[in-house]
Amino acid sequence: MTDAGAVLTGAARAPFEPEAVVYLVQPARRNVADLDQLLDAVRTVDGATLFLHTQMPRLRPDTGDDGPVDDLSGWVRGVVQDVTTAERLAFAIAAARPEIDDVRARLVEVLESIPQKTRAEQAAPEGGRLELLRFEVVRVPTGMPATTADELFEALSRCDRTTWFHHLIEEAWLLPGPIPVVEWLKAAGAPRYAELVEREAASGRSVDGLRSRILQRWRRSGIATRLASGDRNARDSREVAGRLARRISGGDRP
Amino acid sequence: MTTRVAVHAEGPSLVEGYGAIAGAESMRVLEGLARRLRGRRIVMVNTTSTGGGVAEILHRLVPLLNELGVETVWEVMPGDPRFYGITKSIHNALHGAPATVSESDWEHFMAVSAHAARQLELDGDLIMIHDPQPVALAAMRRRPGQTWVWRCHIDLSVAAPDVWHAVASHLPRYDSAIFSHHEFVPELPLPAFLVPPSIDPLSDKNRDLSFDEERELLAPFDLPARKPLVVQVSRFDRLKDPVGVIDAFVLSRKWEDSHLVLAGGSADDDPEGAEVLAEATVRAAGRGDISILALPPDAHRTINALQRRAAVVVQKSLREGFALTVSEALWKQRAVIAGAVGGIPLQVIHERTGLLVRSVEGCAYQLARLLRSTELRRRLGRNGKEHVRQQFLLPREARDYMAVFARALG
């Protein structure tokens, strides 16, 4: 059985309305000037701040074949200009499970492996400090409630990248328990889509990247479903298209 | 006397115009926010309807919000010449420039504010006060049920403490404040949000130019037609390091042929600017491969043409506010080399959307590297334009304001 067109099974389940969000950014009142201060900050800042600097860059557009760069390794590479540490931090962030504690532990491990004296010497130029930030979320209803998996993906295909980021990444990282959109897809009888969404959310890909992969899979599967189904409209359309093609090629002359 | 500014509602749809550039999905978020704000009335207040960045933004923002269905009006606070002289001193002092504001100046400031408070309608659910000039109005006119937001467009990072404290004494009457960059945010007793500035892709400084228009605009400067141009557009200010740009350019010329253009304001009203311009002129003396252009403040189309004609745009600042000239250049798909300071690293992601440098030698090296590789210039330019499309165009600034309004109004 295919997931496309699956309908809600639980009577108690409400339709799922995707939300766009605006992240209102605020200063966290803390900045770092060198790798030693970065280590101290990574150990102590709140989860939302760490999330903002490690995951929120996934909202940025891909650049050619490259995904967006997280803020921490981007600052170390571009401003401090310590390429080795930047690479290791980028890897630590990409490899982390979607949990704040895990990403924090991996970053601490990388920075602790550098001698303290070197950490203090690897510094930004004057005016190049990394200012840490936090955020509040303002939700924006899209007005496109979905009752089937197909309707959900149809709605998501028309939503901006903040909607995707909010439902697939932010809720995976910051809400306890399973991802709500994944749970909803399961309840809607679309377990394979649920699995796809869960896998992509944990992939570390940019929002652009995972959006295009998920929509591609959904569209392909939709075409297969429509072709395989005995849907009368589709059959009629195919017949009309066939007649037209024969007429154009001259094979349908009386 | 009316204090309300009539903004042009006719003409082509801004929602469609920006939608064609920023994307339909982005405009849908604005429409969603507008649905949340429907039935509420927003009042924007500043002190001038012409000239300056704030007026420029409001001339676009107010009609855009109205077209989206959010009733928005714009009122200009009336003043007298002495008041404007005082607010200019306040502005300079907040920017860290030497300026004195006497006790009697503050008394006059408050008297004019009280007079304006009686004249302005301020009949909205949310009042957004732009910059320090109208800041005292909240204490005089705030009504129960209203929300007041202070939007500070100024870099307060080196503000004169006494003047800042006088301005800040009015802020407890506000619900929240908005700043352009984290470095500009002082300690405050209210929530402070960061809304980076933006460029308007439909304005003269950023809209597409035809080839003929570009050629016509640059004709007076007699620039070499066949050499790649390296351009820095900036005030003649030591912190923009024009002399460092000349030194980096001269070093790069050992490897690659090009022509440097330093374009900036004429610095008539800025003694230090005139000094820096003179220093740059001395450093460039006798070189036929450097042009120093003193442009009038309204030379938007000329700057547009210079940026479009450049092979590389440089912004080698030693200290910066936000440096929107970087976004302007990126929007035109130019390869950018810039100092890693202030708001620049938000715009230039090293090796992705441009190149960050920290020294004259670094600038020279990257300049030669870019001049050698058309492909690298194209790649950075393409990525830079997309980055600006997502982050630094006016619809994003409008979206952020609407989100602040929605948060405040519930």
C-alpha cells in the first residue's frame, strides 16, 4: 500500500496546519573573542543559543553544491582563520544527534583538545568578536490545513523555508519526544512518509536540500500512484491524450 | 497643520513587485502576518518625510503594509530650527562624535516634544517611534492599551554616555526596542530585538540598469573601458581605510592589471572626511590607475552603475556599523572583499559569498586571486545574490517588523 492519499485514521486526530515562523533574534548579552572564550560559552550558554548558532544556519540557502555553514565553524574559519579547528567544529555539529546535549558535548571535546594557550592565542581581530544570540518564535498560520499526507505535502510545497525548518528541525531539536509532523503522518496512515521526513530531518542537510529531496520523493510517488490507480479521471485524461497524440501523428484518421 | 505624510498608494503593486524578486513563498508569510494584524492600526513616527534612510524606508514600508491590509499611517513630528540643531547634536553624540547638548538644549527639546505631542494624532494600537528625536512622546501621549516600540537606526556602540542616558531615560515608557545590529544594543530595561537593515531592490541604487544607462552614468568619469574595475564605495573616513585599499591595490598590481575607483561623499561638511580624502589623494598621486570620485549625496544611480561595472567591490573597513554597501554589491552579483568587522561577516560568508580579509596583504592577495579567476568571481557573486535575496531585502525587514508587532499586540 502506498502512503500517498492516506487519510487520517484516528477520529481524535485534528488536521495538521503547517505554520510559518519568524525568529525574532535578541542579543544573548555575551560575546567571544578567542577559542578559549568560545569553549567557555559552549559549555554554559542555554540550549536555544546553541541551537541558533549550530542549526539555524541550515535555513540559509545552499551555495552551489555546498550547504550553509554553521556560525561557530564559520566564525573560526573566516574571522579567527583557524582552518583546522573550523573543520573539526563543522564535523562535530554535522555529526551530532538532534539533541542540544550531544552537540554541546561534541563541541567541547574538539575545543578541549586544543591546548589552553593556543586557544587563547587563536583570536578574532578587533571588531570581529562573535556575538551570541537567542530568539523568540512568532508563529504565522498558513491557512492550509491538511487532512491527508498528500494535502500536507501539497501545502508544504507552497510554504517558505521557515515552515520546513520549524516543523522538521526546530521541533525535532527543541520539543521533547517525537517530532509532531512525523507522528501526524504515522497517524494519517503514511508511515513511509513519516520515516522519510524523520530521516531527512536528522540528515544535517540544509532546509533547501531536504525540502527538495522530500518533495521529489512525494511527487514521484504521486505519479506512480496516479498511474497505478484505476482513477477514472486519470484514465479519461490518458485516453484523451492518446487520441490527441494519434490525431497529431495522423494515426487516428477515420 | 497636518503631521501626516501622504504616501503613494497608486502605481504598480509592491506585493507583486517584491514577490517577483523575493519569491511568492516569502510574500505568503507577510500575508499571514498581515492576517494576524488585521483590524489593528500602526502609526510610524519620525521627524522628516524627505531625505535620510528612515524616510526612504518608510516611503516603501508604509504603502507595502497598507497593501497587505495592515492599516498604517506615518506622522512627522514637527519642530523648529533650534530643535533640529539639537537633535543633530544628539545624533552625533550617540554616534560617538564630539557634541555638546546643554541643559537649556534639553529643556527646548522637551518643550518642542510637548508641543508636538499636542499636534500629533498618534491614534493607533501600536506606535513605532524611529530614532531619538521623537523619543519623549511616549511619556506625554501613551494611552492605556497602546503598544509603543522604539526603533533605533543608530550605532550606539560608542555613544557619549551623558547623552545616551538622557535618551534612555524615556525608554521605560516603551514596550520593546529594535536595533540593527547586536553591537548597537545597550543595556535596557525592555526586550530588544535585532532587525538587520535591508536594501530596496526596486530603488534607484539597486534596480537593474540598462547597458546604455550604465554607460551614460559613468561617462563623466573617463574610466578605462577595457580594464577590470576594483571599486570601494564609502565615505572618506579612516575607519573605511581608503589608504589601506590603495596600498592593497598597488601590491596586487604586481600580479594583475586593473583600475581602482574610490567613490565617496564630497566631505564638505566633515573636516575629518576632508583630511582623509586629502591623504588618499596624496597616496594616489601620479598614478593613472586610480580614480578618486567625490560624489553628491543623491548619486544613487551612479553608485549603482559603478558597482555593476566593478569586477571586484572592496569594503576594507577597520570598524563598521552594518555596511549595507556590501549587500548592495552582492545583490549585483559582484565579488566582494571585505574586512571581517561589524555586520560584514553576516553578509560575507568567507569563500561562499565573498572573501573576508584582515590585512592590507590579505586584501592584495585576494584581489589578485579574484582578478585572475572569472569563475571564482561568478560563483561568489551568484551565491552572494541569493544570500541577499533571503536575508537583506526590504520584504524581510517588513516581515521582521510585522512579527514584532504581532508579538506585541498578541
